Amino acid sequence: MSSLQENVRNHRRRAGMSQEQLAEAAGLSVGVVRKVEQGQNVSVESLNALARALGAETSSLFATEVPSPIEVDSSEGPRLMELRRALMPPVGLSFTLTEPERVVPLRTIQRDIDDQHALYRTDRYDSVAKKLPGILRAAETAVALSDGEERQRAVIVRSRALLLTGKYLTQVRRYDMAYHALVRGIQDAREAGQVQLAANGVVGMGWLLLRQDRFDEAEQLAARTAEAVEPRLSGATAAQLAVWGELLQRVASAAMRNNRPDVAEEARRMATTAASALGREHMNFNEHWATFGPVTAETKAIEDLSLVGDARGVLNRADDGPVAGKALKKLGRPSPNNWDRHRLDVARAHVTLGSHQDAMDELTGIKESSPEWLRHQAMARRIMRDLLKHRKRTLTQDMREMAVHLDVAG
């Protein structure tokens, strides 16, 4: 078993590099290298840069030792506790301990799922958490009390409820609960013979794995699924193209984070092919994970530039091509989350190049449209910390308010 600090140190020594040489090759300060080799925490972006400089996959640097026990805040609030009870009820010898739920028509449950998706898109996370327990229990009851074709329809509705639950829980970083919901949702879709719906769940599983830095698994899962569902472009439905494109984007994101740029580039090229075949942004949460189309594909290609630290490359493409204002009117807008993530990449590029006010303008724009989403973004906090650290002039009122909003000490 080896730790992260040992892995980095061993790779560096095998490469015949000093800490100073590694820092220069990675475009980082020598202090970051020292922090890693002393066992202190650094960002995944810094680890990516070190891996590139060492000619290694990022995943090869991660610790493989058993982690030390840490204190975890288990306070989830009443709404998330209710969701936990509905999603993961206690199981006994011959029964499952669940609260009784009245019979609700499947069309009503599906309508409630659609309503919560709409709330999720507008970052109304508290509302989603409050409604999901009842939706899950109603779906469970529908499956338990039906048979034949009606049961199959109930299983499909339950799958959609579980996938929405997994999406919400991944967003708020409750990863173990999210994994449980996504696995059950994918299994339900498979049981009902709904390949498209199951692949939709795999897109969500890929997102979860990426957030856990499980890059190898995310890439392999998405690649194998994309190969299995690859459509004929001439006869594919919009939903089939969207799911295929989303899977390819998961392949690319995982490969880029794992210092496999050739794999990422090919996957991005194929995702762009899917997006071009669609012609514009497409959204149908019952059939694919998020909005997908030419604009989304371009924002993710720009995200790759951000990951490798190409700030000027990000800014050169930030408001051009498919993401330009005129193109947005023609092609449609991506999901708010994807668009906001794109603008975070732009803000990060501005901070890197010392344009603090431009970075603040981007953060302020996101805060105005998606304040709750922004609070959940580790990248936003890193951008704000970098801004506070390097700004030599007095902070503006907007900067102080943003630091408070993101809970970043100045």
C-alpha cells in the first residue's frame, strides 16, 4: 500500500527530477509540490498538472492506503433524512420496514417527477429534497401492488424516480446515497428492457465516478456503454443521439482528467458528431440525462482547455463559435448547470491571467442566475481564494459579498 505523497515522490525520483524541476514542468509553485509530498491536500487540477509533467496517468498518483478515520458531519437535516428513509429503508428477515403510502396513479407520479426535474434545473434543491421521499414511496407502492404490463410500467416510472434522486444526491455530494439510487434505477431500467433509460442512468453513474476521481472506471463504463448503444446516424432519434453524445462526453472528461488526451480528443470528436447530427440543443429528462447539443459539446471542449491550464485558449473560445450570443439564439441554450460551469472556466482563466474584475463579473453573473448552484461548486471557492490571495488592491464590495456567499475567508 502506498500513499499519494509516496506515489508522487517515487514518480518524481524515477523521472530524475527535483521538486523545483517538477514544479516548473507542471507550471506550479514549488510549494504545491512540497505540500503534496508532505501529505497535505491540493486540488485535483494540481494533481493533473503533476501527472502530465511526470508522464503518468493521474489515477496512478492517488493513494491506495486505508484512509485514517475522520470525523464526518452526519447532520443531514429533516428533509435529507426523510429521503434516506425512503431510498434506503431497513430490511428484515422477511420484510422491509417502510411507511405506508397511498396508491397514486402512475401518470401522477410521472408528472411529479417532471415537476421536480423542472425545479432541479432552477437549483431549487430544498424543494426537490422535500418532494422526492413521497415520489419514491409512491413508486415503490405502485410496483408492489401491480403485475403484468402494469408492473412493467410501474418499474419504468420507479427507475425515473430513482435516477432523478441520484442526480440530486450527486449534485449535493451525497455520493453513497447517489450510488445506491443510480444502481437501483439502472437495474429497474434493465429489468423493464429499457436500454435507453439504463444508458441514461450510466451517464449519471459516470458523473458520480468523475466526482469521486474514479477516472479509469468512469472512462471504461462510459466507453463500453457508448459502444453498445451507438446509433446509426441516419435513422437515430434525438434522444438516442443525446445519450450517445453524453456518454462520449463522460469518456472524454474522464480521459482528460486522467492525462489521456488522445482518448479525450477522439471522444470529443465523436461527441461533436452526435451534436452536429442533432443540430441544436435537445432536452428530454425522461430519455437522457441533461440538455445536449452543439453548444454543450463546445463548452465541454473548452473545459478541457481549462483542465490543462490553457487560460488564453479558454478565453479565445469563450464567446466564439457555438457559444457566441448569435449562435445561442440559433442552436438553443445548454442546461443552466453546463452553461454556469462554462462561465466558471472563463472566470478561472481570468484569475489565472490576473484579470480579477473580469473574473468577478463572471462569478457575479452566475450568482445572479444560479446562487444555490454556485454555493455547491468547489471550483468557485478555489477561484475566489486565488483572487483574494493575489489581489493587491482593496477588495470591492462585490468581492467581499462573494466571499461570504461562498464561505471563503479573505
